[in-house]
Amino acid sequence: MRTGYKIGGYLAGLAVVFTAALGVGQVTGGGPKPEAATERPGHGHDGADTGRSTPGARPGGPVPTRPPGGLQVAQDGYRFVPLTSTLVTGATDEFSFRIIGPDGAPVTGYTPTHDKDLHLIVVRRDLTGFQHVHPRMAGDGTWSVPLSTEAAGQFRLIADFQPHGLAENVTLGLDVPAPGDYRPVPLPAPARSASAGDGYTVTLDGDLEPGTSSTLTLTVSRYGRPVTDLEPYLAAYGHLVALRDGDLAYLHVHPEGGPGDGQTQAGPAVTFQVEVPSAGTYRLFLDFQHQGTVRTAEFTVLAATAGQTHG
């Protein structure tokens, strides 16, 4: 089992819709100017926009939906532009990029979502080497973060952010290689329990059923004892990223409730409402913090229609 550092909000009773679009991400060079809207709290989303028509749709015809988050390098005029061409294997090096806005200039104004202006997911195409990091932005809109990879391969980088003036997050993705001898690793089999290192075990209860809200409860223990003092990390007791095997379509959700709401307990159970767009295999990454350290538990989960057997 591999662990990494994440893995962005949420509302009490949050139901996150991970859109039903199945299309492969397209690289688009622009789009309509974003509509000004009031800020909404929260960050549980998939980067897709369900229910809003796509430019070019025929009046009175079916309303297309956008692809799930992370499949496109550009959306609504926002572009993910890398300034570093490769990742380094076995060493740490700075990776830099910019988010270019509809006006052609680097975006410098962001609405924080869960304590950060931008969340960056890094994962190899075989769904290994997962990292969730938070770059720092210079005054000119250039983001930088130290990154290292343990093995060579093609990595997917997913930027999740909310520019000023937009009511929802934008989620963009691109591939960056780590040169070397790429040896893909098969996905682990579906399991209900995962190690997070140092005696921590996370168990998963619930199943993913495509097209409907599914309740997933993840329970943290250490050396067999329930952990009841989870610490707030990015304003939540846990963060969950789901990536679809095959195209790495992205879903990032936060749990029901949160620290300081007078109702949510600090473990051992953290509950999420998740909706995935299709049947298939997903990799889940749960980040949680305990005793000052952020840990990640990873699961392979089969999303199956009713009546099918889950792993």
C-alpha cells in the first residue's frame, strides 16, 4: 500500500455530484467569460458543471454536461500552463506553472477553499505515487512547489482552484513526464481495509453505485484502537479524492459536518456522500491528520450497478 500527502467545500449533509459525462478530456483554447457570482462556501465538487449548457448547444435540445474534473487542460478560458517540462525521479526539484485567465494574463486573485488558494494533485497514470500538495504563488501569478517522484512514468497533475468572481471551482489537468524506465504497476485488488503506516488502519464501509449518492464511511484506528481525536486538516477531519481508472477523472469531496459545528465527532468515523459518473474501478485516497502528521489511506473500489458484487 502506498501513502502520500494530499490530497479540497463541504457543507453539512453535502451530496457531491460527480457528473455523468464520460467523454475523454479535450484541450480547449478558450471559452466564454466567467459569469460574476456571489461566493459560495465549500469545496466539495468534481470540477464539472452539471445542468449548465455547453456553448454551441442547440436551443430546445438536450443539455450537454461537461466532462468530469481534471480531464481538460483548459475550461471557460482558464488554462493550466506548466513552466517546468519534466519531473525528477529520486530527487526533489521545483515544479512551476501558471493559471492563465480569460484575459490572457496569469490569474493572481483566488477565493480560498479549505484554507488554500489552490490544491494540486499529482499521481502517476497507473494511479501510484499519489500526492496532494499546496504550491505557493508569487506576485506575478507563478505557482511553485517542490516535487519528487519515486519512479519514472507519465504523471497527471490536477489543479483545483476558485478564481475571484466565480461561484465554483475550476479543475484542470495535464500530463508531465518523469523520464526513465517506466514500469506500470497493476492496481491492488478491492479491499475494505488499508494501512496508513505507523500502526494506522482505515476501514471502508459502503459501496459506490453510479448515478446516485453513495454513503461511504471510513473509520480510523491505530494498533486496533479507535482514533477519537483526529485533528482538523484544511478545515475538515478528512479529505477524499476519487480517481477513475483509465482516464483519471477526478472527484474531491469533504465529509459531512466538520470541526467546531457542535455535532461532528473527531473520529473514528468520517462519512462522505459521493456520486460517481459511471460503473468501473476507482482509486480512493483518504487524507487525515493525527498527532500532527497527515496520513493517506488508499483503496481500490468497484462502482457497480445494483445487484452486482462489490469488492
